[in-house]
Amino acid sequence: MRKILFALFLLIAGHNLLSAQIWKQEVKYNDPQEPKSIGIVMYSNDPETVFNAFRFANYAQEWDNKVEIFLLGKGVETEKLMEENKEVKEQVDKFIEQGGVIMGCKTCLQNREKSESKICRVTCIEDLYNVVKKNQIVLTF
């Protein structure tokens, strides 16, 4: 019985020592000072959502992050929102001025009887795939 208790003691003590070593290890988080590549998939035509997505994108670019936005579905209506909403226009214009890339789904634009856009490059599903695949962080709005 003593041998069993001693073995159990050693097992528990060894586990506690191992746990202590694990907890002492430094946890490495994403460094906010290290630039990232961020892909944003925008499929909303809600003015507040579009405004906040571009506001976030602009903030991320100010920290030297590379940001790409892919307009999908209702998201391709962003250009129309810019005509109706001054705040959305300001954020989109700022994003473009800072070198941000905007792509728009060709099929989604065609479904809305548009063949071109003043704010985005007309692209295909392959470009959406590439946005998702190559960026370190992908957000959807």
C-alpha cells in the first residue's frame, strides 16, 4: 500500500512540476506592432456596417497593415451607398487614397445590371479565393 501511495505521490508531484514549467513559458501573442495582411469580405449594404468595415480597414492601414476588400453580394452596392451617405464616402475615399485594394464580384455586379465600378476592380470568384487564402487575417462584414 505504501508503494502505491508513494507512486501516486511521485505522479502528482511530477505533474505539478511539469505544470509549473508549462505556465512559466512565455505566451507569444500577435505583435500589434508587426504589420499583417488583412482580407475583408464585405457582403452587407447596411450603411453602418459598411462605414465601420472601412473605418476598421483605414485604421489597420494606418498601422502599416496591407488590407484588401472584396465586395460580394449586397456589398457591391457600396458605390451606391457612397452617393447616399457622406460618412461612407469619406471612409471609402480615404481607404483608396491610402492604397487600399477593393475588388468587386463580377457576377454580383451583373445581377444588379452593372458591368463596371468606379471604386473597385471587377473580379471573379478566383480573386475571392485568393483573398481568403493569402491573407493572415480574414474578416467578414
